[in-house]
Amino acid sequence: MSDGDLHREPPRVMKGGLERSDYSVVVKNRARMPKPWRWEIYRAGRVSPVAHSEEYFESRSTANLEGKLALEQLLKKLVF
């Protein structure tokens, strides 16, 4: 066991026995310009997203930032 392992916080258990790392944000080009980008949140073992943005964004980076904020809110609801 390394020093990094000693200071690492144990993973939080969420509903369904999943961990934080089982969720990810993906940004996809789903529409036409000028706002083609949308974030989608995926869970391990699922093909379809568990959540996605209702609005579209002009830039991929903005969509990614907003998606990460949405993921944080989703994870807060899922933690026991």
C-alpha cells in the first residue's frame, strides 16, 4: 500500500451499490449551429444517458462545465 492509498477517502456507496466513478459527463454535437453542444450523463452499464441538458450550448467547453455541475447535483441526490 502506498502513501497515496493511506490518505485516499473510501468510495461513497450510492443507491444501487454504484460509486461516483460509475458516472461520467459526455459532451455531444446534437444540433445545428450556432448551439450544437449538449451534455449527457452516463452510468456504467447503461447505453442511454441518465440525464441530459435541456438547452444547447455554443461551445463544447461550456457544455462540459455545465454538465459537470449537473453531475455534482445528481450525485448529491444519489449518496446515502
